[in-house]
Amino acid sequence: MDGTETPEGHERAARGGRRTRRHDPQRRRRILDAALDVLVAEGAAGLTHRKAASRADVPLGSVTYHFASLTELRNEAFAWYVGQRTAEYEALFTEVECRSDLVDVLADLVQGGPSRHRSAVLGFELHLAALRDPALRALTHEWTKASRAVLARFTGPETAARLDALLEGMIMHALLSPRPEPREAIRAAIEQSLGPADGSGT
């Protein structure tokens, strides 16, 4: 023994000397998912290495091994979230064939549900953190571009930008309002933002 400490050694020490698995390819992902859970529950100010470790059920040393700073953990977690959300968002539109289909999908986004509530909270936490972090501002910019590109396939770029802004505001209102907005009112706002139907089907 040369006295050199290894990451595996740190993890055994953190677990009271018990041997851990040497190969755990999902550990980093579990830590990121756990960090997102903390961000939803407590916001960016509540995120710590220890809380992420507890939620991921991994040793504290494993979290600090993968993410040396809280900023790195937070930013990587947000990037992981944006990657997932971008793919999920695009998948929502795969069966849109007409304007009515499009309005239904967008109304569902606003009304949401438990999983979409979580996603919306993370989105707003990201935007709030991005006000003070240029790296996160770049991430939100790329995310907005991707979202608007999906909408633009059905609406054109100018309408997509207007619609994207409307959706963000309506989702924020839905999160904060004690009483859900009627679906008819949501659809009407989306229809108005889309503008007159041009007879093309979308």
C-alpha cells in the first residue's frame, strides 16, 4: 500500500468500510435526478451535496467526486433536465396533424399534471438561476431556440416566438393560481395567438 486514496476508497470509508460496487454507470444519472428533486422541493438555494447524496442513496463522497462544486452540480442537473425536456417536448407533437390537434397539445401543456408541474417548476427555477449565471443563460437560450423551432414547424417563426411567450406566462399563472383556468379560455388564448386559420390545416 502506498497510502494513495482512490475514489473507491473514499466511498468504502463513507459507508463505514463496506465494499461498494466498482462499476455503477447509473450513479451519476441518479445524482443528477436527485439534485433535480431537491431543486423542485427547495429551489437552488436549498441544493447541497449532502441532500443530493441522501436522495440518490449514495455516499456523500460519491457526489463530491462527480461534482466538485455546488455550481457544477446545479448546472449539470439543469443541463440534464433541459436535454430530457427538449426530447419530451418534441415528442408531444409527433401526432399533430391539424390546427385543432396543435391547440389541444398546447392546452395540455398549460393545464399539465403532476409530472408536468414538476417540469414547469424546474423550468422556472432554471430561468431564475440564469439571471445571475451566464452559463445558464446560454442554456436557456438554446432551450428556447429548440422549443420555438418545434412550434415553428406548425406556425412559422414569428408566431412561434409569440406563442412560446404566451405559454410561459400561462403556465406560470396555472402554477400560482388557486383555481384552474377553464380549458375553453386556454384554448381561446392559444387560438388568438395563432391568428386566423389559413386553410392549410395547421
